[in-house]
Amino acid sequence: MKRAATYIRENSLGIIESWEKQVKLEIEASKETPSLALRNQLPQVLKDISGILDSFDKVEDIKSNAPFKEIVENSLEHGRHRASTANYTIAGILKEYMIFHRVLTDLLMEKNVYSVETGIILKRTIETAMLHSASSFNNSINEMKEKMVGTLVHDIRNPISAAYLALDLLDVHAGPQHISRVKKMAVNSLDYSMRLIEGLLDAISLEAGEGITLNFQEKDILQDIEWVVKETATIFQNEIKLNCDSSEVRGVFDGVAIRRVLENLVTNAVKYGDKCKPVNISVFDQQEQVCICVHNTGKAIPEDKQKQIFNYLHSEKSAENRGFRSWGMGLCLVKAVTKAHGGHIEVNSDDNTGTEFRISIDKFRNQPGQLKSRVQYN
């Protein structure tokens, strides 16, 4: 068993490459998964297996250490990772481990370091890994669904409350101008609620790895940005201010998607920012790119959470106790749309200057037409 452990330690890269090659042939979902993401926990799993093999001297010892606790942690992480990888299912995870078992057994036999005892340990270790990975995958998907519903209920409360307020203010004796204004307030709020529901459907699609379809056309994106400013100003009590250095910003964009990105960022800025301070939207028209910044004052996002907020499955339940329940399913959409425009997104947040999300997108990255976009794990 110690010879097998030594071989695994000294040849882990070759084992991983053989496994990856076979996985790409047999598992459809793996074909579009980057190599780094596909291999994510495998080096550590091999290290765990070699350590387990090293810890046994005789077959009788195996029965006294059946749980194989060494491999549990990395198996759980593997399942969580696959839950946010495009098109993966529990069947795909189990097949990965079956291929891993087969490849590892074949290589150990080929090098004459395989024994009955080694086979028993490998079987039990990989069975343990399969069980915990599948369980973690399923739990992550269920957690995602619960968070989506919770986030939608929370986010939709403001526009529905605004619609109720508008109807409360309705006075049929106040004249047609008053009725028209109140009706517009109510309709805008309910329209916004519908867009939140549509955002839920997009988020479900994103996390299932199916992606969203974007429709690109040549246009002035500033018109869409101004539309969001006008609409959100009728819903939220904060002042929504727009600063732009150009009278138009032309390029090839999906205007509807950019609207929804901006709506998500403004909603979060209002939700987590100072209720008495404005939300500032700044647009910088550059030669090849346009930068859109959304800034609010108020309590900062903790530094250790700033990278995690774009990965929906990694928002922590404990964050709620610190006033950051979740930055919402919308940031999945924000990331997908930004990447589809050949851009990137940054967040800077501290208690002194507040929080700013900065999106930089290419103006001419895409040709007019449809494009599928989805969020990768990292």
C-alpha cells in the first residue's frame, strides 16, 4: 500500500491528465468546462488518498477507520463547485468518480503497485467521496433555490409597497392630472416588480448553466441608462443622479440587458446605502469602452466578501447577522451581461468613501445579433 501511495504522490499530474482526458470523452458537460475548473479539487483528493494508503499497514486496519474522514472536506467542496459549473448533474459527478477510480486502478496495476488491500481502500475512499460530493451538490442547489425565493420576496417588497402607496394617494375628485400621475407611479412600480420576477427566471437559468440570450444592436446606450435613472427615481426615495461626459454613447450593446444590470446595481445601492444620500451613476465614454459606475454612501461591504458576492452560491448565511443578508441573485446577471460585452466588473467599498461598482464594457466587441452568455465558477 505504501508503494501505491508513493506512486500517487510522485505521479499526480499524470494521473490528473489521464483522468481529464477520459472525462472529456465521456461527460458532455465537461467539454465546455475550463481545465482549471474541472480539476479543481482533484490534486487534494489524490493527496488525501495517498495519505490514507500510507496510514494502513494491513487489511485489518481498514475496518477500524471506515469513515475515511480525510477525504470528506474536499469531496464536499467538489460538490459545491460542480453545483455552479455549467450543465453538471449528480449523475455527472458520480461518473467523474467512477472514471477516476477506473483510471487510478489501471495505472496502479500497470506499474505493479496494486494489491487487494489497495483496491479495498480505493473503493471505500472513493465511495465516501462520491456520497459527500453528491450530497453537497444537492444541498447547494437547494440552498440556491431557497435564496432565490427569499431574495425575490425581499426585493419585490419595495416596488409593491410603492404601488400600494400610489393607490392610497388616489383621489378621484382631484382631477385628471392627479389621477394620471398616481396611475403612472403605480404602473411603474408594478412593471419593476415584473422585471424582478423575470430576473429570477434568468438567475435560475444562469445557475443551471443554461445561460441567457442577449440581443445586440448598434445603439446609443446612454438612452437606456437615462431610462433607468428616470424609472428608479419614481420608485425609490433616494435621489438618483446621473453624470456623463458625453451627449451620447454609441456602440453595439444589448440595451435591455444593460438596463437590468443598472437596475440591479441601483437597487442594491438603495438597499444597503444611506437612505438620506443620493445614489450617483457616472458614465465615462472612452474610445473603445464605456465605464458605468454606481456609487452609494453607507456601510461598506466587508473586504473578505467583496469577491464572493458575484458567486451566488457562496453568499454566507452569517452575512445576514452583519447587515448583509445577500447582495442578491442580480449580481449573477450583472456578471454574465458584463462578460458578454467583453468587459469586467470591480467593486470598491469602505466605510469612508462608500461602495462603488464599476463596469467596463467594450463598445464594439460584438456584432449585431444574438449571443449566449453564462457565468463560470471563478
